[in-house]
Amino acid sequence: MENKIIDKNRERCLTVLSLGAGVQSSTMALMTRTGELPKPDVGIFADTGYESKSCYAYLEFLKKVLPFPIYVVKFGNIKDDMLKARGTTDFVVAPFYTQETITGKKGMIMRQCTNQYKIQPIKKKIRELCNVGFNKRFPKDKYVEQWIGISKDEIGRMKPARDPYILNRHPLIEMNMSRQDCVNWLNKNKFPLPEKSACICCPFHDDKYWDFMKKERPSEFADAVEFDKEIRTISRKKNIKNYTHRSCKPLDEVEFSKEDNQLDMFENACEGLCGV
């Protein structure tokens, strides 16, 4: 399924698989190994510097078995960058939950992290691979096809590429595959199952994932708890407190719900590049 029409006279100069090392993008990538999808030219993994150990381990596995090269790109370390800027600016890239100290009013910061730490580094690498400098115009007679690992149950995450020279495609949706279909396919083909791709302390985690992390990844949960404490006064606004959990409570004090009815917050992810 394509989200824009590309002039048939334009030449495709590069096919890129956007790799998050989560369930969907990994399934899409591994389908190129079994021949169920054609081989792209390259895969690109945008590293925020704060992914889980399991994500990095799965990325290394993919590097060994995929029939195309994987490039790792990085803007910086999102955790370190935010903590270094603490108290110096009102601009916060992550969508933390906020609460006013006087009124108790709750809100949420606009999400900017996906664009800064994933979309822009990937786009920079695409231009490099196409030999088009950052300040140069992309040739009008060429375009880049970018594969995004969104499944049919997350169709609301489909968004057109911001740049006219990039055509986003969604092979899993074209094959009518859900996330569970991806899990089934991985099991059937005896590939190890990856976890959801997301930063350790992403505010979009639901309670089920927080509970899983607390029980199965205690060192990462401890890291998230400490980070959560550090961001309480991350902006210059003295009357605003920031939290990683929607309850606006310290993460280590939250009783995680066993039946979390939270909407899939990744539905709001910019161009669907997180959580896949």
C-alpha cells in the first residue's frame, strides 16, 4: 500500500528497510531471507542510545542472518542529552506526562523524540547513500522507497513521508498481516522472538510492559526508576513536574494494572518508526 503517487517516469534509486528490531520490522526483514519479500538495498536502524539490551542483542542477530547490509545511525544518547539539558530549556523532546504543582492539572508534552532521534538520522543516511548532500536538492527524476514495519492492526500509524522524494511502503499491510500474524510467522520459521522496540523509559509503555520490565528486566527497570526521578524538574517551569507514567506518580510507587486499558500510544508515533 503506497501513500502517495510517484511519477512513473521517476527512477527508484534506493530501497530502504526501516529497522526497529521489534516484532513487525524484524518479521518484514526476515521475510527477505526466506524469499517472501524481495531484498531491499539496505536496512537502517536508528539508535537512540537508550534501547533495551534485548533490542541491541536482536539487532546483532539480524546483522548476521539478513541478506542485506544494516547501517546504524545515531543523533545522540537521548537519556544523556535530556539530563544534560535539565533545567535549561522549556523544550523537552520526549512526551512526558506533566502535572501542575498548584492546580494538579495533568497534561502531556508534545512528542519530538521520534523525529529528532529516528526520522532525521535515517533521512540523513538516505541522502548520504544517494550521494545527495544535506543542502542539495534531491534529483526530481529519482525517489527512495522506504519500508515501514506497520501491521494491519496498527493501520492508524500509517503516515506519508514528509519529503517528496521518499515513498513509504508497508509490506505487512500489503500482506494483510497483524502483529500476531508476525509472531506466528516467526515461530513457524523458528526465528527467535524480539521484544517491542522502544526506549527503556518511554512514556508510551503500557502497564503490562512496565510490569514485565520490573519482573524480568530488573536492572533496566531500576534505570527507568532513576531516570524518572531525574526528569521531575527537567524543564525550567517551576510549577510543572514531569513523569514517565500517566498516573503522574514516581515509577517505583505505581501499582501496575493487570488489565491495562491504555490505548496503544504508539498510534501517535511519527511516521510509525517507534515500537516496531
